[in-house]
Amino acid sequence: MTPNIKRRFFSNLLLATFIILTSCENETQTIDYEPNYASSLDATNLPSGNRPMTMFEDAESPSKMYNKNDRWFRVNQPLQIIQKGKDSVQISLYSPVGLTDVKIYAKLGNYDKRFVLYHFTKIPAFHRSTHQIPLVAGKNDYLLETGNTVTIDKIDGFSTGAIEFSIESTDPLFSKFKKIKSSQLVQFNDGYHLNEPNKFLPMNPVLAKEAITMIINYSYALSHPMYYDTFIHFDRYKQEQATLAGTPVSGATDWHGNTADSNGVYDYFSKSEIEQQYLKYVDNRTLWMAMVTGASALGGGNLASQWESDYITGHWKGEMSVWSHEYSHHTGYNHDSNLANSGEGGGQQGMLTDFYKYLIYLNDLPFTDPEILKGWTKTSYLSKIYSKPVFKIDPKNPFLLKYKGEGKWN
Ligand SMILES: [Zn+2]
């Protein structure tokens, strides 16, 4: 922001007239003013001036999804609002299902109330469009979140960050997005398959849509109170498993770190350290999603990867074991820790997989219907033939046995 623009911005705000209309008990005292709000927008039917487009169309060039500056989102913000220049915003929905009734609020630095900048009746799946900030166009009335009206004079432009955007929606899918605690930044990185083609394969938009669907679901699962409770009390979970099997607890009795095990001695985390490990899974790091060849899946640093089959059909069936393992490498654990490995009597891989399947069973994930993407039907973008994924829960699933159909996140 140049000093010149900043001065102009603030002096304009000082001159702006804020007319707050409060509702009155007494009819006769009501100010005779009919607010004139901007009309609602339907993003399925926008004029070309808004440059509407669908991201990740099947035939879109993969170079677009690999452009990390243009295609990125945080898992807790699948609907992304970014200011472009000093007078426009870009909205992008990284979701395989659209949203209805979305209010985008703005808050200015020197005015403490949020007001509705745009109201979208519909935003379709993977939509992107650009919109002029109405404040730049002229003097307008805006609906405050209190239900009152504010009138704001024309403001010539905004430096980046001068408007704080926030989103509200009555759509049940949006309520699920709001529950996601993780704020990891998801991108696709072509460096892996370009530099190590023997280990990695290029992805395409058909696969990217599946990857985005899966990472939103997985991030929701990690954020789920039942998962947190099981993670924090993994020793209890292990005991329950042993009791069900009628055997003593095998291997480690609780979470332990990366020190190599020796003769049944583990570097156990304390309960407060376990809480810290949980927070690492739902932090704000960058995640580069990639796809591996037939050999082994890989994870570590920003990377987590798995096979084409897991992106296309596995995650719909709750087969999240490989993903959990690679994501744990991404979170900093090696094969000596039961947070990454399934050995020594079972670790996070098995627990997460059973938990994820239980959430599909409860229909308690943002997306549980493979028909929304139909990835398996898009054979020209896949290396082999898949059949439609069909989910089935094992009657011995430990979460099903314990919670018996209860525990949906309200
Ligand atoms: Zn590994």
C-alpha cells in the first residue's frame, strides 16, 4: 500500500456518512427510509463481466491445477474470498457440491459492524468469478448483521487487507465447513512427478476434484469431537479393543514418539504432549497432495501422496489407512511411532480408518455420495477401469460396537 492510497482511503472513510437506522417501537418515530440493497446474485447465471468459470473442469489443462499461486485453499475455507486489485474480489468455491444462501460480509477498519457486501442465492461446485466491490461504484445501502441499514459513501479503492471478509450461510454443507479445525493450505505440486517420474504420476483435474473432496472430509474427521476424544484417550481405546478381543493389550498401550522401540519399551507421550500432537494434525501448514506409481506411497514435509485407486474409489469406502500413514509422515512421525505405523498392536492407521468408516455410516462427513463426482466413470482420465465404490461397514467396527449409531456431530 502506498502512503498516498492509504491517506486517501482513510480520509474518504472519515467523510463517509454512516446513517444507522434503528428499528423503533413507536411506528410514528420510524424514519421514513426505504433501504435499497444490491440485488442477490445467482452465481450459476452471471454476466460475462464477472468472468464466471468452473475450476477443475475434466478437460482443463493440468497446468492450471499445478499453478500454486492461483489454485490453493485452506481446508476450513473451501469458499475463498480474495481481494483483487483495489476494487474487486475473486470468489472461489473448492467444493464438489455448491452452496445456497451465502452472505459475504465486509468489515472496514474504522467501523465496527459487519455489513452484507454480496448475497449469493447459489454458488455452484468449483465456481470462480470476480466482482466489483460495490463501495467503489458509489453510495449504497448495506444490510448490517443486526438487521439495520448502513449507508456508505463511495470509496475510491481499498488497499489489500483494508476489508475483512467473512461468510455466513444457512446451507447445512457450510455448517460442516465451519466445524473444520484444521487450516492446512492445500496445493498440488508438479515437482514430484517431474523430478521423480519413477515414483510419482501426474494428476489431472478429475483426480484433483477427488483429492479436494477427500481432504475436506479427512480434515472434518480429524476435527470431529469423537476423534479428538479417541485420540486423547488412545490408551482407553486400546484397552477397549483388547477387551472386545478377549486378549491383553498388545504392543504399545498409548501414543509414543519416533524413538526406536526396544524390547517393548516405548517413548510414551505424556497426556499434555498427546494434546500437542493432536494440534499438529489440525494446524496451518502447507500440504502438497500428489499421486504415486505402483510402488510405495510417500509422505513427509509438505508432501502426502497415495495411489490413483485411493483417490478414485478408496476414500469413498473409507479406505484411509495409506492416507493416514502418509499424512502422519507429513506431520513429523516416522515408522517407529504408532502415530504413523500400524505395527505393535495397532496405531493411528487402523483407528482412523475404522473411525472414518463409522462417519460414512453415520453420514457425518461433508461428502459421502460418490455420485457427486462420478470419478470412476471418467475412464479416459484414469489408468485403469474402476467400478463404482460401494461403502459397507464391518459389523465388528469398534466405533459401531461402542457408539451403536450415536455420536453424530450436531
Ligand atoms: Zn511410511
